Amino acid sequence: MQTVVMTQFDTLIANIKSCTLCENKLPDGVRPVFQVHPEARILIAGQAPGRKAHASGIPFDGASGKRLREWLGISPEVFYDPKQVAILPMGFCYPGTGKNGDLAPRPECEPAWRSLLLQQLPNVEITLVLGKYA
């Protein structure tokens, strides 16, 4: 039998993936969508996952993600490699839809998780900030 040792980073990721801080405020439930690895050199700071990303669990899963990858000039293989690109939205779960599109990201993620994750990214050389909340 093999023993699995979880690092502090692995524990943080597991805690975020099981987060329910704002469960009662999200119409479609919780499903944190992000990708991060300490080796990442590019950080994409977005707003919050959209409906498609919430359904699939894949960040930028949809037309806007395709446009972003084309604009960056990188393949899906590079974009979705967490050792190369960290994707860290302001809110990790889909906030729901309002009168004029998706609602603003929930504020709970930043103090609970986001700043802790940023501390785990010592190799980031460039940050791409997307949207007014980011």
C-alpha cells in the first residue's frame, strides 16, 4: 500500500474545491473553477466563471475562452496547463445571472482563498487582468 503525502499546497487546493462559504447565495450551487500551480509563469485574473465553465468545471470554457486563447496566441494545451498558466478569478464560483448579464463575483473568495493562492505563485512573470472586478 502506497502512502500519499499531501503538501500544504495540495491541502489548500482541496479546501478550496470543497468550499461552501457562499453556497446559500449562489443560485446554481458551488463549484469553484480555477487552475493554479506554483510553477505557473502567467497569471490570468478574471472575474468569475461563466455558466459554461460552471457546468464543465473548465475555466474559460466557451467562445470567450477561445477568443482569449487566439488573442494570446497560445494553444488550448498550453492554456490549460496549470504549470504554465494560472487562472485565478476574483470569485471562484458562477455568481448567477442578473438583468444585464452575469452578476458580480462573490466577495468571499478573496479574503478566504485568493490571497493565499497568490502567495503560492512565486514564478509569475506577467498578469493579465480581465474585467472591471479583476
